[in-house]
Amino acid sequence: MKRTILAVAAALSIFGVSASQAQSPVKVRISWVVPVNNSPTILFERPELLKHKGKTYEVDLLRFQGTPPMIQALGAGELDIALFAYSSFALAVQNAGMEDLRVIADEAQEGVDGFYTSPYMVLKDGPVKKVEDMKGRIAATVGPGAAVDIAMRARLKRAGLEDKRDYTMVEAAFPNMRALLADKKVDLITSVLPFSIDPELVKVASPLFTVKDAMGGPSEFVVWAARAGFLEKNKAAVNDLMEDALRTLRFYMDPKNRDALLEVATRVGKLPATAFQRMYTKDDLYRDPNFRPNLDYLQRAIDLQQDVGFLKAKMDVKKYSDLSFVEEANKRLK
């Protein structure tokens, strides 16, 4: 047996391959909700930019209707990196007991000055003209505890309206929101890019308020998060993955690569290029070009979550962050 092991090692050394390099790439399972808008769906589509993909890591993209179901998947070991809304991140820590959960990167920030903020829409010719008019009416949410759900509830609460007592909530996926509103089955819908700029929706609906209005300012809306055990075990692979992802993010953000971005977006999103013209411009949500999350904005969002009763207690987000992978990626790409 010893001779066999030595022979294999010798054979590998002849071809310049170490035992560690001969290991299979780490499969990293990453979640998403909205194609293209959730960057992992497009960050691994340019092979010429992916120096490490297929060597040290592979990516398996898993779709979810919203971010709350990701909590169970992460807890069951069926997911490695979750694109968590701030709300689901906090619930995973407090309700699911994931004290080892860590924010590792920025995905998108809402309400940053000069950038897009998502609207909550009502019919132009409908009965709802101000937030208070939602009393006795129906609102559509992507799911209880989702980021846009918390923001909606917070804004309605400021108008003196409480779920179940003053209005009804129904659940729907983002692609189905327009039809529900147009058919007058609901009075208020949640909308995010690219659905919020659908010409058919814009024709019949207008914003009642925005996420920025609801949150009272900028917020870290969606983050990349993973459990500390996974990060420690696969540090080298995650560093390589973040390097490739950051390289591709910067490529897409460069105006001279606009055509390449739109080619990938239309292929992945299965919509015409017009649906993605806002990507990585000031008409899009703010996305940090270095993948660094704004922990102060994240703290603001989670504090609001606790204020509206979706979190048992306040939490210090800096205790649940590990930005070493983002920092390493930035060092490598200087």
C-alpha cells in the first residue's frame, strides 16, 4: 500500500501536480431569486475572466422564490453562500440559531443618494392615493420577512396600519405582481428591477412610496453570507471564487464592456436588452465596486426589522461579518 501511494505521488510530481492541486474543485452552492439582478447568475458566465473556476471551485446556482426559504436550506447543509436580504440574515442568526453566520460581501444597497430605489405600486386609476388609503385593502408581498416585505410593513405601520387588523397580505412571486394589480386582485404590490420598469406595469401603475421612503434612508439590502465552518474549511476556494467574481463585476461595471454585459444579461434573463439597460448605472441599485458591504446601512435595516416586530432583539452586525475574503480579492486585483 505504501509503495502504491508513493508511486502515485511520484507520478503527480512528474507532471508538476501537487496532491492538493489534484483534489476536485470545491462545489459552492449559491442562492438567487431574480436572474441578472442577483449578480451570481451572471458573474460566472465569462470563462475568460474566471481564473480559478473549474480548478479550485465550481458553482452550483440554486433558485429560491424569496430569501426566507434560504434559511432552512443553509441550516440543512443544502446551501453554502446565501444571497440574504438583511431581514433573512437577521432571522437566520436569531431565530434559526446560526451564531456562526457571517456577512462576506455586498450584493445591493437601497436608497443610496443618486441611485435607484424600488417602488411599491398602485393602480393609477385605483382607490389608493396615499398610504392611509390602504386600510381595509390587500397588499402583495413576496413573502413574510423578506427585505421588501419588512420595508412595506414599516411604511404602513407609520401610517397607523397593522397587518391583519387594517389590511390583508397575500404572497406572490415578483413576475406575478403586475397581473395581480392589473386584475384588481390586490391594491398594492412590491416591485423590483427589472419588473418595476415593465412597460405594461408602468402603463397602469405608479409608485405609492419607495423602499428608501420606508427605510428612512439608505440600507444594505442584500448581502452574501455563509457559515463560519464552511468558510474556514474552504478558505482557499472561497478566496479564489471572490477574486473571480470581483474581476467579473468590475468588467461589467466598465462602460466599455456594455455590449458584453447586455449579451450575458439577455441570455441569462431571457428578456430583451432594454430590460437590462439600467444594470450597473445610476438607474440601478447601488452595488459596491469592491464588494464591500456597508455595515452601518445593514445595522439601520436590522434595527428597523426589530422595530416592526420581526426580530426578538437588536443585534450588532459587526459581530456577524467576515470581510477578509473581499479584502483578499481586492488585494489580488490591485
